[in-house]
Amino acid sequence: MERGVERGTGRGTERRTGRGVERGTGRGVENEREHGRAMDDYRVIADGLAADIAAGRIRPGEQLPPQRRFARRRGIATSTAARVYQELIRRGLAVGEVGRGTFVRAAPPAAEPALAEPGDARVDLELNFAVLPEQPALLAQGLERLLRPDQLGASLRPMTAAGTPTARRAAASLLARSGWEPDPRHLLFAGSGRQAIAAAIAALVPPGERLGVETLTYPLVKGIATRLGVTLVPLAMDDDGLLPAALTAAPPLRAVYLQPTLHNPLGITLPDARRAELAALLDQRDMYAIEDGIYGFLRPDQPPLAALAPGRAMVIDSLSKRLAPGLTLGFLATPAELTAKVATALRSGAWLASRFALEAATQWMSDGTADEIERAKRQDAAVRQRITAERLAGFRVRADPAAYHCWWELPEPWRAETFVAAAARRGISVTPAGAFAIGPGHAPNAVRLALSAPPTDALAHALDVLAELARGTPEDAGWD
């Protein structure tokens, strides 16, 4: 017989067991059975559970009962229970972990990540924005010319998606790596990297159609796809990245979004042979790739997929990682036949860059400021990876020595959501795997650590705290 404690709560009956928490909502379990019509609406049940989560009656990291047991306790069909859980996942209140079950999220995901407020004592290992101490002085020098009245007046005029010839030449030089350089004639500008991604998806994938994505991907792509009415199809990966066989086995796709270099969150880079195979598949399947190259500047030795498939791959990039989070100019290096179509998407989506931002960026790209900051960040990232390797020695951590993030496969008995919540109680924010997963059932038991934001001494201390936490158990941390 299963052990547990049943007690009344403000919303019904609660049963706590060693496997999780079972609760009735509103009118109580027996009353719910008597009101079958209300219980048939899975959203009523999901609303009740959502209220329990918001009120703290179900804590972050707690496991929800298996769907069959949940259905039996509530007197509902198993299919209804499945819809309840799917609704909680859709709302960002729960996450499914492979082979483990469904867990309450540590915190509902924000639609757009916000930076910590000044004076916030939290150690941020969640957001990956590096601003080096020398940056403000370097960037200020490039603005002096723009602040002259004659130059400022020119910078206040409207801007097209194509920017200016000078800006396109400067951007092409900035984006060049390992023998590849985009054609300036087919470079476009967006207000940010996110807007560049949105424009690329809008141009290539009509509402109701499918976009392939890696099973773990940049979280905001999910929100962009939802707003555009695009269905995401998860594509399997292995330790080297996206599997070419996954593209072959997928249903018809209009395009694929992927991160071949320093994948977020895994930090892996596609091997050359894998890139060549994917490039060939794009041609065979008459498909375009939206290549997110946001971290490519950290691996200048690695050319983009577009170098192998120039007519099939569109490269997206931004200043937010290269320079600073407040400098969000986005770049789109497009195949020739797509340039006009993507420009139309930028205009119709109101995703155009401002002329002042473009003029400032052009100055920094032309006078060497951007290159100098990139070199400093590559050195900074390498230092932070060495600190991480030392502090998390003995754990299963996947990281590229050049990356600003790493992927930590947590030891038993920790679960990702519980670990995130326990870390938050110690003033450290990290991101659970579920934030990157496409659909339920694809979230491994892992967390991503963003390494760029805190000072190196604060990073080292935070990693020591997390390592000590991981060597214990959830019970030791107060999550019994």
C-alpha cells in the first residue's frame, strides 16, 4: 500500500507521497467526480493546478503524479490528464524530463529575458551578455563623430533594410571568418538578432507550415514561431549536433533553423563532414537553412554552413554578443534569390534597424573597435572556461573551450527543475534543459550555465556553491 498523508487544503484534497504531490482543486476530488461536465474541460483542471503553483502549494521542482494515477484520482480519462499536463507545459508552468516524468518549473519563463537590475545581488548564470570593463571607453570614441550636428542630422533619416553601401561593406568584413565572407549586395539589417530570426522565418515559412529545429534550441525561437503561426518539428541530435538522417526522416519542411557553431545550449560545433552532408541534403530536399551564427565570432576558425551551401543557407548574426546587449543591430546574409523577399518581411514586420544604430555600428566596424572587443572577448571566454573546468571537475560538463556557456548533466538524484530552484535559493540563477526543449519529453536532466555576466571571482565562487550543491541531495538542500 502506498504511503502518504492526506489533508484538506483551501482548494481540495492533498496527498503527499515519496513520488510527488497529488491534489484536488476547488470542490474536492469526490465533488469533481460528481461534476463530470466541468472535469471534462481539461483547462478547468489546469487552471486549478496553475493556481496551486502560483500560490506555492505546489513548489518549484516538485514532480506531478504519473498521468494514469492523476486520472484515477480525479475520475477523468487518461487522455484528459495528458491534455492537462500538455496545457501546463504550454503555459510554461511544467516541463517533461525524458524517462522521469513531469515537473513544476522553477519559474515561469519570461517572454523576453530581462537583465538584472543594478544592485541585484543575484549571480546571473542564466543570461549570456558579456560587457568587458574597457568597452565603454572604446565605444564612446566611435560616437564622437556621429554627435556632430551635420553627422547627427544625417543619422536621423529613415533607413531601408539594405542600409548603406558603406554599412554593407563594413558588415561583410565583420562577419567574415575562415575564408568565408558574405556578399555585401545581399546583406540586410534588422533592429536585433531576434528580429532578424523572425524576418527569416516569416520570409521562408508561411503560417501553418513547418520549420525544423534541433531538439534543443534557442528558447525565443519557440515564441517567434508561435506568433507567426509556424509549427516547429524537432530534429534529433547526437554528440556532434544535428543528425542529417533527421532531416531525411522529417515530414516536409519549408526550412530548418540550426546553430552549427557553438550551439546554444550544448556548446557543440558541427564537424566538417557533418556540415558537408547537411549542405548536400539542403540541395537534395530543396530546403533553406536559417543559420544562427550569433556565437560564431568566438570561433573565427570555423566557417558557417553558408560557405558550403551559399544558395541554401542564410546567416543570422547580431551585435548583442559581439559588443553589448544594448547594441542589438541584427545582420542577415541572404542567398541572392531571397534578398528581396527577406527585405519585404523586415519592412512588414517593422523589424528594420534605426539609422543611428547602423551608423554607429558602421563606425565601430570600420575603425577596428569591434575587432578589438571581439579579440578581448575570445580571451575572456577562454579564461572563464578554465575556471569552470577547475570548479566543476568530476562532473559531466560539456563545453567548448571558446564558448561563453556550458552544458551540465546533473548527477543523481538531482532533477533539473529542482536544482534550478535550489540554486536560486542560494542567489544563483541557471537555466534548466526544459527551457530549450521542443515539446514535452525532450528535456534531458541538465542545466545550461551562462558564464559571461559575473566578474570572474564571482563566477568562481558561484560554481563552487553549485558544485557543493550537486554533491549533496535535494533533501540536504531542503527540497524533500
